[in-house]
Amino acid sequence: MSISSRKIFYQRQLSPKFQEIYDLKTSNLGHWWLTLVYKYIVSHLKAMPFIYILPLSGVAAFLLYLILGQLVVKLVTLLQHGF
């Protein structure tokens, strides 16, 4: 088998597989309201993820510190020394 015939063979064999991989179904969460909220959130996260993720992670860390107190500090210290 020559190189060009192998290339054509693999192209014919793999082309339908690539179409299966890249053919994504629409997101449906079962209820129209959940799907609407999901698409709204995902569209903003795709455009500017750090504007939303950084403040939320800061608020989550602060709430964990308020709830668990010194346990969070000890856990972070342990993880820093472990890694």
C-alpha cells in the first residue's frame, strides 16, 4: 500500500469518527427554566470566566474561614507543607 492510498483509506475511515466527536447535542436539563439559566450562566462564563470565578472563590474562602475558623488555617498549612 502506498502512502497516498493509506492516507485516503484513513481519511475515509476516520472522517465519520471525527464527525461523531464534533457533533454536539444541545444542552437540555429537562426543565425549560433550568436550561435557560444554564445557558445564561455558561454564556457569561465562556466570555469572561475570571470576572465571576475570582470573586466567588474569595467569598467562598472567607465564608469557610468564618464557619470553620482556625481549622481552615491548619488545613491550608498542612497542605502547603505536604506539597
